[in-house]
Amino acid sequence: MPNIGPPINRSGSNTHTHTHIYNIHSLGFYIFIQVANGLVQTTGWPSVVTCIGNWFGKGRRGLVMGVWNSHTSVGNILGSLIAGCWVSSNWGLSFIVPGLIIIAMGIVCFFFLIEHPNDLRNVYTHNTSGTNTRGRTGRNGQVDALLQYKAGKTQSWDTELLLPQSDREGVCVERDREGVCVPLQQLVVVKSETEPSAISFMGALRIPGVVEFSLCLLFAKLVSYTFLFWLPMYITKTAHLDAKKAGDLSTLFDVGGIVGGILAGVVSDKLGKRASTCAVMLLLAAPTLYVFSMISELGLGPTIVMLLVCGGLVNGPYALITTAVSADLGTHKSLKGNARALSTVTAIIDGTGSVGAAVGPLLAGLLSARGWDQVFYMLMAADFLALLLLLRLVMKEMKSGKSGKPGVAVELKEH
């Protein structure tokens, strides 16, 4: 098959284009911009996964994060549709308008995102500091006493229960009508003198399952991002559609990804086996890719069906690993309660996956010169390699039997 040239992005415009406004034709400029763009964007994912992990426990984490993770596919769909509006006329707006939307949402998150439930304590403290808590919060206004007790402390507080003395710090919390100090019931305050330090890079790698899932995501993300960048061109060549229609049709892959991500989360919550859920979907994805390559030239109907199926099976493991699995590993029992590892673990897993996201489209560009069948063979091989990397974890899950605790990270033993 002849060389079909570089891939088009989801809006259908050529990726090797000059800057729209300033007419820049420098390859070095594009390399710098791409690196800077990737550097900025990759800081977001570990942070948002940490925020969601802070709010939701392990019991239904797969379902919650599966539904939440659908925003990535929705964003791909909207990005394709928005960019497609100007791809044939003023294609520079295909980049400018999404950029403005990102800026607006960044401002919204900066002002309104609550990172952790504990952050609400400040609001609660402010709202209760000037009110009388008698009759609502316990005898003698115990909440006010607790707030006053905390006021002069610099330590971090893990748990606070009602207990020692109202006058422990020389402060009379409440007086009767004659001005006599009335002691409170004793308050027991369990505190830690120092907060645990953030985990190191090597420490995060030693968490059981991090290396395996990171390498698995490398190949899973390779497949997903190859589809993301090359699918519109493939549809253009096989279905003989123009760039805009091909870009619109390719969004069905993301629609299937939404369903696949939610399904993977629900099943892994039910079974308590994250690795096994990913493995089954990867096992089914490889032959499905082959079928897709065979029937995509038979017409629009079969192409639509296979796009939905492939999207679910390819993006299901990818979504589960980057969300629920990352959160499970970031709160692994080997950390002994140190919750400051979640962002680091998520960054390692997603960062490793980004290597596959970079290599996949590159390999597809090289192999497409020999025919599209070579590209699909590469994608199937990547799926099988991702599956092989999970076999050790799957075997551990099978040996442990059905677990009452969701998440593979709970089941794994330390190396």
C-alpha cells in the first residue's frame, strides 16, 4: 500500500501544519510547543484522580470513577465536533476555541474545586465560631470547646473525640450566671505530632502492582491513542468519507469507551478483582481489532458497530487502570495510612502510559506505508503484551478467591 502520509487529528487537520496566525514553519518550534503542551497537560491527571480518590472510598470506587472518567471520552467527542466546525474553513479556530474552553474551566476549578472533604472543616469552623452550640452539639457547647482547644495548636490532627479538660490550656470554655467556670466533660484528643512525608519515586515503585499496571497501561494506551490519532484517516481511506464526516464517525469509538469504562468499574467492584477485569477485556480486544480490520470495508453499518465494540474493549482497561486502580494502589495497605502517595502513584502509572501514547501513533505512521493490516497486527500484539504483564496479578487474585474487598491492590502481597 502506498505511503498515505502523516496522520490527521480528530478534527481532520494535518498535524504537520504551520502556525495559523504567525505563519511559523519551524520544526524546532513545534517540538518545543508539543513538549510544553504535554508537560502542562500531564500535571492535571494525577491531581484530579487524587481529588476523586479523596472523596470516594474503595467500596464503589470502580463505578464512581468509571462514570467520572467518561468525561475523557466526552471531551474527545466534543473536541472533534467543535474542531470540525472550522476544519474546512478557518482551521486555526479548531485549536483556539478548545484552548479558550480549557482556560475557562481552569478558572472554575481554581475557585470552586474542593480537594478533600477535610477542607470543609474551615467552612464549618467559620460558620459555628459565632454561634451557641448548646442543645445542638452536646452538653456545654462541646464543639466550641473543641475549636478553642485546637486554636493554639500547630500539630496535625488525625482524630478528635469528646474528652479532656476545658481548662487544660488555662481557658475557661463556659461560665455560669455567677461567673464561675463550669468544666466540660473530658475531651480525648488523638493527635499526631508530624504529618507523614510524601512518598518517594522509588518508594512508589515498590508498592505491589505499580510496575505491572504501569507497563500494562503503556501498551493499552498505545492502542487507544493510535486509534485516537489515526482512526479518522483510516475511515477516510476505507469508507471514502471526507475529513469532517470521518472525524464525526470516529467519535463512536469514544462512545464505546464511555460504556466500556463504566462496565469495567462495575464488574471490578462486584468481583473485587481489578487485574482480572482488565485481563478479560484485553483478551477480547485483540480478536475484536482483527474483526474490525476485516469488516470495516463492508459498509457503514458494520463499521459503526465495531467502532462501539472496539471502543469499549480498548478503553475499558485504560480507564480502569488510570482511575480506580491508581487510587487503590495509592492507598495501599503497605503505605500504613500515608495518604500522600496517591498523586505520585497516579503520575507514575499515567506517565508510563504516555510513553505508549507517543510511540503508538509513531509506529502506526511507519507501518501504514506497508498497509493497514500491519497497523492492526501491531495493535493486537500490544494488547497481548498488556495482558501478559497482568498475568502474575491475575494469578494472585485467582488464588485468593473472591474477595470481599474491592481492588487488586488490597489483595497483593508486598514483593
